[in-house]
Amino acid sequence: MKEFLSVSFLILFLATSPVAARQQADRQADDKPAQPFQVFDNLYYVGFESACAWVIKTSQGLILIDSGYVNMLDHIPGAMRQLGLNFSDGKYLLINHAHTDHTGAANHFKELNRGLRIGMAEGDWQFQASGTYMNSQGIPRKFTAIPRDMVIKDQETLTLGDTTLKFHVLPGHTPGDTTIEFMAIDGNRRYKTFLFSGLGTAFTGARAAQEHLDKIKRIMAAPDVQVTLSDHTMGIDLFEKAAKLKARRPGDAHPFVDGPAAFSRAMQPRLADAEKKLAEERAANRP
Ligand SMILES: [Zn+2]
Ligand SMILES: [Zn+2]
């Protein structure tokens, strides 16, 4: 969600180094590969200590969600191997949003597996097409753009074998920020899952703010959401839950199944942000 640089580190770099070195440091951020683990029967965590990356297993192959960083491009293929998943079984790489902590290794993945389709929303295809954007510290982040492939659309679904994903595109954190809905499977139980992306409000104008607020409300109205996941580990207590999962005994509840109340709690700050943004845009007379 956020671009990671500790404040002292950032100040040091702003004070002492040329732009190229800053960009280099910026790309590497202060994230590290995490121990991969199976979350549900059909869901695997293959990401980092902060930025998430996931694999959904279907009857017709694998769906990867986010690619991680360009300077750690071997991590996800290795993590998949460790979990008994074949990288070459990947059919799709879907991008939650086009910041480089989620897209950095995408071109490498395509080289490893030419059949992999890369999907993201139109706004993010355009956002990343020039190979540069300003990160949250206002530092230009340069990268190799991903050649245009599959366009994800709001409210559309994607079916692979026995699995259907539904997309909720909410421009805000990036212009094509995409939350993904699917069913997580635990034995004979299936749980409605929302895998959120950034959900910020980095846009201008009351119309965009109203649209964002409407979509937040639409998501909050989704009934019976049992599992709340995200594009970053903080906020979803990923590693605490992973430790509980490891210690889980037969008959214990699944620690990632939080229930609709937790989903609602997670959405409340997003709703407040969206309402505040709309009020600001109206007050400033920005249509
Ligand atoms: Zn981001
Ligand atoms: Zn991120």
C-alpha cells in the first residue's frame, strides 16, 4: 500500500545522494522475502514481510496475484517450488495495483512462462506505461513498463477451471486499483474472501470522489464476507495468523476466517476517508 522507506533513511538519501542512487534505494525499499505458506486449500502466500503476493490454485492451473520487487525476482518462483507449485502451471498474473512492489518482477515472470497472461485494470495499464511514476515521497520511480496484455474491468469475473474471481476496480491508490473477490476453500467449507488493494484517495474532483465512495459502500454491502486479505501484511495480522495456522489442530477454527464484523471494521476507515475526500472536493469546488 505505502512505499516503504524509513524517514531517517529517506532524509539521509535526500541529503547525500544523486537521483540515480535514490531511485536504486527506492526500488529496493526495506522489505524482505517472507517464509511462504499455504493459507487455504486453494490459496498460498508467496510474498514479502510487507508487500503481499499470493497464488490461487484452480483445477486448470494457477493464478498469481502480484509479482513482488524487481530486485527480488527469484523469490516468488522459489517460494512456489517450496510449496510444491509449478511456476509453469501459472495461467494468469493479476496485478492488484501498478506500484513496483507489486509489479517489479512481472516482466521476468513472463520470460519464465511465456503463456502467462498479465491482467490489470485500464487505469493502471496507462499509469505504468511510461515506466515512471512519483512515489509517495515525491521521488520519481523508474521501471521497465509491462507490455499491455489483459484488461481487468470493474464487476467482471474471470473463471479458470473450478474457480471464479470477481474484480472491484476502485481508482484511488492508483488509477486502476483492483480488489479481488473469490472463495477460499478449507476442507468442505467455502469462505467469501476479499483481497483488497490500496484503496487510497489520490484523485481529484467531486465526481471521482463520489464514485469512489459509492464503490466503497457497494463493497461494504457485500453479504457474508468471511476472509479479509490485503496487498500488504500490516492491517491483516498476516504473520500472527500464519503462526496460529501452523499450530492449528483438527477441528479448530481457521485463523484467517475473521467473519463479516472484522470485514466491516476493516472497511470503516476507508469509508471515513472516502466521505472526507468527497467533502473536501465539494468544499473546494472541484468538479
Ligand atoms: Zn501502492
Ligand atoms: Zn504496495
